[in-house]
Amino acid sequence: MRAREWLIAFRYGCPAEYGVPTLPSWEQCRDEDGRLALRERDADEPFISAANPVTVRR
């Protein structure tokens, strides 16, 4: 799903009315090795982690 489609659907009503799925609720955490990780709020295990995150300029 492209972010543009989600934003347009959000601006004009509930995204579910346009067939756009709801965004997952993720939280940032650290795993046992101290790596940055993302997990769902209800889950115990992260689904993705970054061994060496870096700061990126945009």
C-alpha cells in the first residue's frame, strides 16, 4: 500500500471505507543484544531488528 493512498483515504474519511487496511501498531524496543527492534504491541518477540542502525539525513 502506498503512503499516498492511505493519506488520501484518511483525509476524506475512514480508510477502511475505501478498502485501505489499518496501520499496524508497532513499538520500538531493544532485544537482548541491545539492537534496535520493532514488535507489535501485544507480541513478546520482535519481527525485525537492526544490528547497526545509523542516522540518516533527509
